[in-house]
Amino acid sequence: MQGSEAAINFISDNAAPVAPKIMAALQRANEGAALSYGNDALTQGLEDRFRALFECDLKVFPVATGTAANVLGISSFTPPYGAIFCHRSAHIENDECGAPEFYTGGAKLVVLDGPDGKLSPDALEEAILQDGGSVHHVVPSVISITQASECGTVYRPGEIEDIARLARRHGLILHMDGARFGNALEFLGSHPADLTWRAGVDVLSFGATKNGAMGAEAVVFFNMEKAREFEFRRKRGGHLFSKMRYLGAQIDASLDGDYWRELAAGANRQAARLAERLTQVSGAEILYPVEANMIFVKLPEAVLARLAASNILYHRRANDRDGVIRLVTSWNTTEAEVEALVNVIA
């Protein structure tokens, strides 16, 4: 990055600052004393907020990281000899340092391919039948899908229903990694219930950190069979915060007035704008449909050299030889920043 110009963030929505209303909520939560370990009024009120949001009975548990939300939720339904089916690009496979295996006591991730970062029922059924039915194999236990996917694509309600029916037929649980759930929801213009429990999802990792929070996620149980067990898993895993009000405050502020959807919509809008501008740039090839706030684009090496010398932050895998970079828009990405990026590329 050249000179002293302020960096322009397209590397990750994790790099974005805290959204103003969430920061203000943290400041308010910091006034005076509050009961610890989730017994404060903000955290206690989250279940009613989520019940109203999803229009069903459920249990919800705040945690601080997406990894904790994923692996603690999955581990509640997976024995040590279980199999967790996920896409090859899934976060639990590539970016969680063996945490799923650790928190389940040794369950096996079974990774599958699928177009545009999404699993297909046919591939899942083949893998389930191959792994199940013998003491010599792990026991199929959980299917985990990512919404939006690691390629920035979005599962439609019908696609989720197809996978859920397959899960039910074989006695599996369906988990959704919703780190970018808000972005997926805004792209489809759907009701939260239609992408989760109505479609057959049992447990959801509800992401807030990538969508304007400082550091807060929620594990939402629609299938409440293991919810009590989760309380102990969360404590044993180090995610029962003594000052839980600060997690509760972030999630509460996100949900207030559909602020989380407003933030996600802003990120999606700038991603769509950026994708449109990139289609006008000679030599730029977008690899996947742009349906959330991530764009994977292949660029000539000369363009990548210009980017590397600019004040633009972006992601390129260390072993990449194909000229592919990932660009991520955030709740605070502006049109001017999109134009600055396009000007460097063009």
C-alpha cells in the first residue's frame, strides 16, 4: 500500500467499524451495574425479540465469535463418531482450525463439492449412504450449509427445503452457518422464518459481527431438544461471558427497528454496484453470481500489481496463481470507495 493514504476496505466485513447505533447501545449498556452471566435485562429480552422475528418458539444463546456459534451448535447434535457434511469451501472446514473436531470430541467433517459454493441433495445423499450403516464408518449426524455461501451465493428457500427433507429422511440435523444471514435475507427479500425453521433448519448461527457489531453472534435453536445441553457446552467452551450484557446489547441494537437488515442492505447495494462496474472493465471476470456482499473476480497480473501498490485492501490467497481476488463490501462501504477501486482496476 502506497504512501499515507487512508486504507479503503474491501478485504473483509470483519475489518469494518462498529455501526453507530450498536456503539451507542454499548455505551448505554455501560452505565451502572447489571446482573452477570446473561441475567441482565438486555440479554434476557433477546429470546422474545427472536421469537417475534422468526414467529416461533425457540431458544437463543449469545456467544462472541462465529466459530463458537458454529461449533458449539453443531456439537450439540453430533457424537464423537459422527459425520458432519459440508461444502468444501465451508468456514467450518477451512477457517476454524479443527474446532468442529475438537468440540465434538472427534467427529469427522465430510466435505463435498457443489456449484457456486452450495451443496446439492444428490451429492449429499450419495455421501450419506456411503458413510452410514456400518460400525466401520462414522455415523451421519449433521448437514451444515452456509448462508450466504463462501462464494457469495444464496440458498433459496426451496433449496433449503430439499436438503432438509433429505436430512429428515436419514435422521440428520440441519445446521445453518448464518454469518452473513442478513445479506442473504436482503438479497431474497424473504421473511427470516422462510430461510430457517419453515424450510427445515434446526439450528442457526445468527451473525452480527460481520454486519456492524463489535463482536457478537447468536446460536438459535429451532429444534430445542439439545438447548439445555448447549448451556453446559457454552460454559465449558468458555463462551458464557460474565458481562454478557455487552453481547446482549449489540444483538438487541441490531434487531431494533430492523437495523441489521438496513446494514446488510447497504453492503449488498454496494456489492451490486461494484459488480456492475466490474462488468464494464476489460479483462475482469466475475466468477460467481453476486448475490450478497462478496465478489470473486479474476484480474490480469498487471492490474493486480496496481492494486498491490494502492491503498485498497482486498483478499488474495497466498498460494493463488490464477489472479483471483475476493472483494467484500461492508455496511459502511460508500459509492466513492467503489469508484476508487474501479479506477485503480480500470
